[in-house]
Amino acid sequence: MSGTAYDVLIIGSGAAGLTAALALAETKRVLVLAKGDLHSGSTAWAQGGIAAVLDAGDTFENHIRDTMVAGAGLNRRETVEFVIENAPRSIERLIELGVPFNREGKDLHLTREGGHSHRRIVHVADATGWAVQAALLKAAEDNPNITLLPGRACIDLVTGRHGERFSGNGRVWGAYALNEVTGKVEKHLARATVLASGGAGRVYQFSTAPRGATGDGIAMAWRAGCRVSNMEMMQFHPTCLYNLEVKNFLVTEAVRGEGGRLYNPVTGERYMEKYDPERMELAPRDIVARANDDQIKRYGLDYVHLDISHQPPEFVREHFPTIYEKLLGLGIDMTKGPIPVVPAQHYTCGGVLIGLDARTDLPGLWAAGECTESGLHGANRLASNSLLECFVFGEAAAKDILECWDELSDPPATKDWDESRVTDSDEEVVIKQNWTEIRRFMWNYVGIVRTTKRLERAAHRIKLLTNEVDDYYGHFRVTTDLIELRNLLQSAELIVKSALARHESRGLHFTLDYPETLDQARDTVLVP
Ligand code: FAD
Ligand code: SIN
């Protein structure tokens, strides 16, 4: 029994956080904090599904190879093996939790996505994430050892620096969090902390990620002293709906997996033939996203066309009910004609560096899911490998914490949040202006195709804004918007620094100044 109210603090209530919570709660008292509501992360938005070798004709080696081909050789093989070999067990556990995966007779129905040489994606129609999030949340709500506190925006990790007597070490003891209802900053202490706070997609103007994907965990860990790696590897999804009102609706890659084709709306050309004649629309995501971007820029288009209307209408409605309904509401009938699509930021491949035990550089801090760089994705994530990583590393974090529990001591006396020198902001417009500015220049200067000059321009803007935001942060009471702005800026800095450090093009990092791929794949590791 520890002296704090909870044994373990988990930051994030998505697939990674709740998986860890459920595994820990057999013996530990777990507190889960979430910014906004409990299903506000990317997990609930996942469409396509979860990759796992479940078909007799498929092998782990196939899945490993596909993952490493997509990742352009930057993956760490031992991580890839670890995750892929644990995938079938993760799916079993989700079935036990009641996730109603689609079936074909008694077997699970397996769909296909880009970069996969076999059908191996289990799914719940085209709304897999919603079903997974609901099942995990239900299990967590039913568990008396888990307390779920939504509406808590963590600001920073509590470390040795915050001890009443400075201990000088980076041991993590929990986090300071803004209660979004009362406006007060709370201190949540625990013997172990798990960061499961998702990605940083919202650093880009166009992103499929939810509003809260502002890189908070990555920035908090970096400020506390963790290394981060491969932050330049930002994944762009090739097919986000182009619509003037609905800005970030994904059209799942499974549409291409089930036969969808890409066309230039002006010339009518099925252009993937030119970019990847063998794999066509099922080439890995970086290749298809670059092809779409190239067509749009070359022909001055607003969008390209994704067309699956050659398949029987019943087939389309059955496989993609959510997308079909959503598009119909916008006046697009995907059974009859093409869908206008554009590339948009989709996934953060880089993040807090972790090992197979989900440990970070700091004692007392574990991390799992999209906020991490585990070595699974390398230079480009293979479709539907992300939820899988959340389950496997959520479990790994829990296992390691339980194994070393007796070595983890209770938190010492630590300082409360000090608000004595700040006042309420009278200039909220500053936050809005800076949010918009960051997201614009990141899209324009640090997007799908990069140059050193554009990256340097972005670095210059980041430096100016950092001075402004630091000054603002030092004078005014924190709000969720301010916390997010600070973290977006920090994430942008890490992305640009990493991009400038990579003198080659590999996977998602494509620069006109270094178009070649070097013989040896090296991680970009930033040290605080
Ligand atoms: P998330 O699910 O994003 O959860 C993050 C949690 O952290 C949230 O609870 C949030 O509130 C909390 N949080 C964040 N900041 C703070 C803070 N400061 N304080 C407190 N709490 C905080 N992957 C697949 O494998 N298959 C798919 O089909 C698929 N489809 C996708 C479709 C879309 C539209 C998107 C955007 C992503 C998709 N992905 C897919 C990727 C996948 O959904 C995510 O990578 C994965 O869900 C991330 O899970 P997570 O637990 O790491 O974080
Ligand atoms: C999709 O359904 O296209 C997204 C799958 C993923 O991001 O893995």
C-alpha cells in the first residue's frame, strides 16, 4: 500500500492508457486522467482496424517484412517482432472484452490496406476505434480499482525538481493537471506514471487527428528530460475528405483495400500507375500521399478522386456504413461516383523514446502508444499497426511496473502549483493567433515535401513564437488552450530540429535538398 491515494497515474484514456490501466488494476489502484472527455483521443476515431496475423496462409515473417518495408528500414527489428508476435493475443483479449469484430461465418473478416501483402486487418465495419474505445471504457468503468477523471489537462510532470528540497534527479512522481471545470491546478502523485497522451497531429493545419492531439505528452516528457526520436517522421494520410465545411474526415485506406482507385479529376488518369505500377493504390501510405500531393500541385487541383463506385452498391454500404452515411449527408453518394480527397497529417511516428518494457529515460515514467517512438514504425507506419502498438505496449508498461513494484518508493513531499505571480489573461487573441500561425507554417514549410530553406524559415518562426509564448506563460494563469499552444510549439520545434538533422530522404521525410536514401538507416535522437 502506498501513501498516495493512487498507486499508478495514467495520462490518457485511449487504447494505450486504458490497456495499461486494466492490466494494472488487478492489484493496483489506478488513476486515469484525460483532457476533455474520456473518448476525445484518436482511438475512438480509428476506422480501418487492427493488423494481426490470423489467417493460416499468412505468417509473422510476412507481417514483419511488410512493416519494415513500409518503415524504410528504420524500424528496430526486435520491436517489430515483439509487437507482431503479440498481436493475436491482443485481438483475443479485445474479443473477451466484447469488441464485435466483423465475421465471415465463424472466422474474423480480414480486410486489406496499403503496404500489407495479405488480408490481415480485423475491424468493426469502418468504425473500429469507436467499438474498441467503448469496450475498454466499459471495462475500466466497471473496475473498482480504476478511477477515471476526465477534464484534466496535464501541464507538466512532477519530478525531483519539484521536491520541497531539490533532489536534482529526474525521478517522475506524477503530474500537475488543470481541472478544466474549476480552473484550479491539481497535483496528482503516484509511485509510477504512464504517459499515454497520443500524438501531435494538430501541429499541422490539415490533420485527421482530433482537436486534442497537441503533443502534450511528448512535450512534457522532453521538458522533464526524456530523449525523443524520429520526430521528422510525420505521417500524411492520402485520403482525407475534401470538403469546405468538414475539414478532417478520414476516408479509410480500406476503401482502397477493397478496390478503390485514385483518379486525376481533370485528365481522368489512374495516376498511381506512374508512381508505383506494381502496388498501385495499395502502395505504402507515404508513396500514395506524395503521389496525391504531386498531382494536386502539378495540375493546380483542389483535390483528387477516390472511386469505389465500380463495386456493387450493397458491398460498399456493408463495408463502409459510417463513411457512406457521412458522405451522403454532404451530398456525395460513394456508390455512384468518386469522393474528392486530399492528403492530411494523420499520425506521429516519432515520440518519446522507449524500450520493449515501455520504460522512458526517466525513473518512474513509462510511456505507450502514439506519444512514443518504440522502433515499430520506423520511417513510416504500416496501416493499422498503431492500435496494435497501443495494446502491446500498454500491457508491457503494466507488466514492467508490476515486476519492479517493490523497488518503487512513495513520492516525497513536493511543491504545489504556484499561481502567486500570474493573473488572468486579458489577451486570449494571442493564443488563437499563434495556434493558427504555427499550424499554417508547419503545413507550408514542414509538410509532405521539404527543403532546408523552408525548414529554416519554420525554425526562425518557432524561435520568435517561443519567446512570445514563454513570456505569456510566465505571466498568465494556464488554460487548456495555453497548455496546448505551448506543447504545439514545443512539438513543432522537435519536428523541425529532427528534419534539419536528417540529410537524406527516407520514408515520410522527403527533402528536395537530399533526395537520396543513405545506405545506413539511423534514428534521429534528440537529447534535452
Ligand atoms: P489517443 O487515443 O489519442 O488518446 C490520448 C489520450 O490522452 C486522450 O484520452 C487525451 O484526452 C489524453 N491527453 C492528451 N493530452 C493530455 C493532457 N495534457 N492531459 C491529460 N490527458 C491528455 N490506427 C490503427 O491502428 N488503425 C486504424 O484504423 C486507425 N485509424 C485512424 C483514423 C483516424 C481518423 C486517426 C486520427 C487515427 C487512426 N489510427 C488508426 C491511429 C490510432 O487511432 C492512434 O494512433 C491511436 O488510437 C492512439 O492511441 P493512444 O492511446 O496512444 O492515444
Ligand atoms: C485508415 O483506416 O485508413 C487508417 C488506418 C490507420 O491509420 O492505420
